[in-house]
Amino acid sequence: MSERRRIPLAVALHYDKGTPTVVAKGRGAIGDKIVETARAHGVPIEENAGLATALSEVEIGDEIPVELYKAVAEVLVFILKVSGRVH
């Protein structure tokens, strides 16, 4: 039986009215729960350890820093493609 892979870090973003904000973040069991909840609700997941590490420094409820806009924009494009909103 294979052991379930541990999520070292997960960060959840919400994008509303042009403003991406961090809405959840956590390591270990909390990170696992964030990913599990996202999957249960059909939220696309992008694995990007470097971006997750940078975003983990942002407080929950805060807008992401300008320096991370490009990286987060790439994730948003991925999500839009996966969800079928953009081709």
C-alpha cells in the first residue's frame, strides 16, 4: 500500500475584481486539508513550490505583492484554461 504524499505547503488564492488575495495557507496537515477542500469543490490546483513559498509570506486576506503579479497571472491563466473559460 502506498503512503499518501504529504503536501509540504499549500496557498489558496481568490481572485475578485482584479485583486488576487491569499485566502488560506498552511503546511503539513493544514496544507493537505486546503488541497483536499479545493479538489472537493473542483478548484484547479497548480503545483508551484517557489510561488507557494513566496505567497506563504503574505498574510491571509492581503492582496499579493506587485512582485508576484506575473507569477500569479500565469497561474490564473492556467486555471482559466483548465476550467474552459479561455482556449
